[in-house]
Amino acid sequence: MLFDRKDFPADFVFGAATSAYQIEGHAQGGAGRTHWDDFAETPGNVVGAQTGARAIDHLNRMDEDLDLVAGAGLDAYRFSVSWARVLPDGRGMVNREGLDFYDRLVDGLLERGLKPAATLYHWELPSALADRGGWRNRDTALRFADYAGIVADRIGDRLWSVAPINEPWCVTWLSHFHGIHAPGLRDIRATARACHHVMLAHGLAIRALRQMGIGNLGGVFNCEAAEPADPSSPADRAAAARYDEHYNRFFLQAACHGRYPGTILDGFAPHMPEDWEEDMATIAAPLDWIGLNYYTRKRIRHAPGPWPNMAEAEPTLPTTSLGWEIHPEGLHHFLMMIARDYAPGVPIYVTENGMAHDDTLTRPDTERMDYLRTHLAQARRALRDGVDLRGYFIWSLLDNYEWALGYGPRFGLVHVNHDDLKRTPKASYHALRDALSH
């Protein structure tokens, strides 16, 4: 890996991340139906019509998986809580079996000396709330705050950190504008309303958690480097700027400054909820830290047609097995951007970084080791440049269910045989363990 702990501050936190629907096995343990179940069971939405019904059976293999976190020499584990596992209908009756599972999970982490880093929403909306309009409906944000309080009441006293929502861009644009994730819409009005209500849910949850005395609260935002396909083209430069604003700045600016970028409102204005401006103070509730999820760069070109007039161009850099460009310098760029433009003086964590690679147990995953090494080098560069970077979480601990791509992509430090579910640490796992032991 060409680094060790001495290359980072003494209290720097190394961790790995997962999410509930991708690993737990949602058809077990009394969990309610989610819009991901509905989306995945609709022909054509997911590769092989694969679902998270079994996933990789973390619900029954939790102790083995937590041993893998500890065995890698990591300090923290970032997991998510499934809303529908706790509240099968998104509101009303609580599934005690679901809360019991997360109670055991947190205790298991603490017993192993690991910091529990919880995310309350990683994309699986209860179907009963989807039936009522999902994130298009303001009431969903209110129900989310209630859910946050229920989870905090049970496990909040033992959590190291809490973030309400993972990657608002994916919850909204990818799911309501591009139609690639559940609920699979392609609707600008739905997108505008989902964007605002997701951010309102974030702010309401932060407020509810603060009122309960829960601390170390943050927001997790995904960023993607955007460069014009043709730097000499004014139209491509403008398209790349719009991409940067809607992807990288829209949600950060709302959470940190209480306003949305004007150029995005140019497209959203006719579709925003009534009196949305009155929510901005709630959305901008103070945060204790900012989380950055970073994976790739996109080359953006102008596209004819309606706003936002942009499209992706072919990659020119080496790519992962998903065709995502490998661009480590982008991690440094966004760490600097957040520290400078959005959260001066606020600690930052890299809450996800990793790559999909077509590795097998007979083919060492040297590409993943190179990816992690070069991105960690950019994290060290940001530290030297004055960024208050406190930690780095790898996506992912385990090969898992990768949403619309099914079980094909492998992001894990640990190989999972999707037939018998056997876990086998990869070369990158062992290299990371050796680096963190020094």
C-alpha cells in the first residue's frame, strides 16, 4: 500500500462502509417492503432481475462480518439502518426484531473496539411511503424525522457518529430524473421536489437528534469531478459547470449555506414546492462534520434539447470495471473545495472511496490496491494543504448487491461467493491490514 499509520495524524480514523439493503437480506427479520423491492422486481430495471431479498445474508452472519472489520485493523465501521426494517410501513408500528438487530450490531462493534458510524437512510424507502408519493411528498420528510428519533432512542447512546441521508444526489437525480435507481422516474418536477424534501428530511433529522442529545452529526455528499469534453468549447464548459452545480454544489450549498445555486433554480423554479424558501434555515442546521463520497471523474458535453443540456462523453483515463474513470486528483480537489467554500473549520471525512474490479480468488486485486494507494496519497496531500481531514472509509467491506447492477460488480475488500456466501479476504484486505499495523 506504500503507507502506514505514521503517515496520518495519530487520531486519524480508518474504516470500511456498507449499507443495509446491499448486505442484510431484506426478506428476513420482519422488514417491510421497500421501493427497491418494487423496482428490482419490475422487468428491465436490474441486471438479472436480482433483488436484495437475500443479499449476502449479513443479518445472520453479522459476527463473522464484524470480525472481518476488526481483523483488518480498522478503527470504525460505517453501516446503515434500514427504515423499513425498523418501521415496516415507514411509520406507526415498530418492528422490535429490527431494532434488536441494530442493537446487537452496535454492541458487537463496541465489543471489538470499533467505532459505530451510522447512516439512517441508504436509499430503501418503505413502499407504504412510496405509495403516498415518496420523496415528492413533504410528509415523507416529517416521517423520516420520527424514524430518526426512534433509532436514536434505541442505539443513539452508543453511536460514534450519525448521518441522516447517504448521497442526496443519488436519492433524487439518479432516481427521479435519470430513472436508474428506485423509484425509476424520469420527471423534472419529481426531481425538484425530491431534492428539496430530502434536504428537509436531513435538516429535520439533525434537529431531532440534537434535541435528544445525540452528537457528532454530519451530512454525507457524493461528488464527481466534472470537466468539459472539449475545453475550447464554451458550450461544453457551460455544461460542465451546470453538472458541477447540480451534482457537487446543490446539496452542499443547501446544507452549509441555506441556499440553492441560482443556475439550478433556473431549471427547478416552476417545480419547487410552495414556500420552499421557509425550510432553508432548517436544512442548514449546523453540522459537526462533512462526509465526502468520491469515486470518479466525468467528461461533460453540451447536449441539445431541454434544460440542463448536458451529457457524458467517453472516458479518456483508465477505468474501473464499471467504466468509471480513475482520477485520484479529484479527491484532493473536493476536499479543498469543501474546506474552502462550504465548511471552513469543520472536520471532513472521506466516507466512501473504492473501486469495482473484476477480481477473482485466483487473480490478485492489485488494481484495487493501486486505487486505494493513489487516493490515500491525495488525502495526505490535502492534509498537508491544511484540510481538517479526520478519516477515510473504504467502499466496501464486502462484495454485495450493487443496486441496478445486481451482484456483478465487486467493490469489496472481502470476496463473497454469491452461491454459498463464503467470505474470503482479498489481497487488498491483507495489504490494508499490514499497512494499518505499523
